[in-house]
Amino acid sequence: MTLNIRFLGGADTVTGSKYCVEHNGKKLLVDCGLFQGYKQLRLRNWDPGPTPPKDIDAVILTHAHLDHSGYLPLLARNGFEGKVHSTSGTRDLCGILLPDSGHIQEEDAYFANKYGYSKHSPALPLYTEQDAKYCMQQFHVEKLNTWFQPIQGWNAKFSSAGHILGAASLLLEVGGRRILFSGDLGRPDDSLMNPPDAPPQADTVLIESTYGNRTHPLENVNAELGEALKRVAGRGGVAVVPVFAVGRAQAILHSIAQLKASGAIPHGLPIFLDSPMAIHTTALFKRHMGEHRLNGAEVQAMDHVATMIETPEQSKALVKRHGPMVILSASGMATGGRVLHHLANHVGNHRNMVILTGFQSPGTRGATLASGAATIRLHGKDLPVAAEIVQLSSASAHADGKQLLAWLQKMPQAPAQVYVVHGEREASDVLRQRIERELHMRAVVPEHASLWPG
């Protein structure tokens, strides 16, 4: 029987990863991500798509970031009843991320209805916090480097991908073929995570390309971040730092702890982590020792360098404080959550600073700020941008183009086919060209919703 891969997301874009493997009447979904960024992409989240959820036999998640897991509550609500296979780290993180995502969507819908800035009446959340909690019952934890059967006769195995806690690459054996999904690959020199495992042999490879057209600078994040924080502290300003609650928040906290310990920034500079999700994620580093580079003392320092802001009341109280201070708050691309309120309060003051800590997907507020826009739209209003915008070039948790090629080159033999996925068009095509030219492998960038042989 024919073996096919249907690219339902993560094709032509760096978001919404969903790859449906179809064989002998069975369907396996690898990753189940939300589309983020441009409105035309976000609208895909409301599109039921060509594959009814009830027809999907199983889901495997490579990791917990919402662009790989965030559609799962809606999939389950709409009829998916199978198991969700993941590593223990991914399960633990999804238990934090998915309910928070549902809560934020309910909150955003509430504010849209209260202030009338939605075209829909009433504005509705894509899914709720309760939907997210319900789908967590379907998770089934698998060990790294151990075969399991998501569907009878289909064999699968995780290997470490670095990137964030629990992140994995996936090798799938089905129909006499071996398909390797890279997932999001971490950097070999990442400050937090261990390097990715070398890839196993496979006939077909799906490789991410988030930074496929870039090379990370030699400068480290401590140097970049330290200079920025010294500057804003010197003028008594507030630094608002949109962070991804999983991974980036912890990397920045670790860096700040090192900067304070070395005296590179004032020891008394107040730091606040205003994200319950990021707070709970930071605590997971203690539970998953060995999956990351930090020792017990470094985890302790990361956990204590900031004042943890849990409740909405505590978050609102930050408005009354004056600088200098640093506020880390989710989300990393400023697409929702408490960080929007901090941006609204501080982006209009020239003493202040917004520090962007990673890739900003086109169409997000983070990308708007990175582009140097004079205004930013927050809560239905266009607000002037007077604060200094700093984009850290060294804080990414993704492998760059050179590192992606090096990972692929470690395969024992060249695969028959490489699909370049999870990247903007330019990044994906640059990586495709390099794979063909430098590694002499067949590579293609699939289009959204296209069907290709596995």
C-alpha cells in the first residue's frame, strides 16, 4: 500500500507544524501545532482541514511548544480519541502550556467582547482551559531510544533533539520505510540544553529550517544582554522582555544570574518573572536533571534571581513601580498574555526598552517591533513606540543553517528524500539549496496541504 505524508502545517511557514502519515487506511499525526503570526495563518486554526480528527489513529509530539502542540485541545474536542505519545518532559510541559493557552484565549475573547475590538460578536476562544485539561488524559509517555507502537505494526522511537526539555526527533518505521522527523533542533553550544543526538539512518527526512538562512553570531547572549540591561538601568528605565515561557525564559534567567554574579549588571537591579507558566516551567528543571547542562546550584540561582509574579493582582501592581527594573513576561512574540499589558504601559517612554529574545514570526507584534515600526497595535489601539527596541541575535534555541547541515551530514548514509519544513519560505529554500549543493541530497520544500510520498 502507498505511504504518504500530508503537510497540514509547518509547510511554507514556521508555525502550525502538523504532518499526517497515511498508510494502509491508518493515519498518524506527527505534531499538532497552532498557527501563529499573520491573520491568514491564524485563520487556518479555525479550518477543519481535510482529515477529520476522528479518523486520526494516534498523535506523536516532538516537543511542547505551541506551534507543535497547541492545536491538540481542539483536535480532541472535535473527535480525536487516540493516544498522544510524547516524552515525559513534553507531557509535563504540555500540562502547563496547553491549559495556559486555553486560558489566554478565553481572556482575549473576554477583552475583545468587553471593549468591542473584534469583528465577531461574540468573540469566541479557539478552545478553553478545560478543553486543554481534558486532552491531557490522552497523553502516553515514551522513553528516549526505546521502540514503541503508536499504531499496530508501526514502530517509533525518540532521540534527543536538544532545544527545550523533552524535545525529541522521531524515527518512524512503517510500510518498509524509515521516516525521520527532526523536530526543532537545538544548538550544539546552547547555554541550557544538551546537544542533539546524531540522526539515525532513514529513507526520508523532514528537517526544520527556522534559521535555515542564518548563521548565529559568535557573540554570546551574556555580552548582548548585559550591555542592554546596563544601558536601561543607567537611565532608570523599564526593560520589558517578551519571552517564550518554555526555554527562553529560563535561558534569560540563567544569563541574568550569571551577569549579576559577575558584577556585569547591578546586583540590586530588580527582576520580575510575570508568567505563571514560565515559573512552573523553571521548576521542572529540577525534575529533569540530566536533560540540560545546569547543575543543582545553577538551577537554584536561575530560580531565585527573579521575583516570581503569580497572580493577576501582583502583575497589575507592577504598573505602580518605577524603573529601573526588568520584567520578563510571556509570550515571546508578544502574541498574547500579560506581556501585552506591560508593553502598553512602557513602550511609549523613551527611557524604557523592549528586548526581543528570539525569532519573531512575520505578522506578530514582536516582528512589528523588530521592524522599527512607529506604532504597535495593543488591545485595539495603535500606540506610539518610543522605547528602545533591542533584538538579541545570540539567544536562539534553534540550530542555524550550518548546524542543521552538520546534523544532517551525520546520517550514516544519504536519505533518498529530504523535506525542508517549519521555516519561512526564504529560510526553507536557502537550506534546500545548501542541502542539494553541499550534501548532494534530494531536497524539496513542500507546500501547505500538499501530499508527498513517504
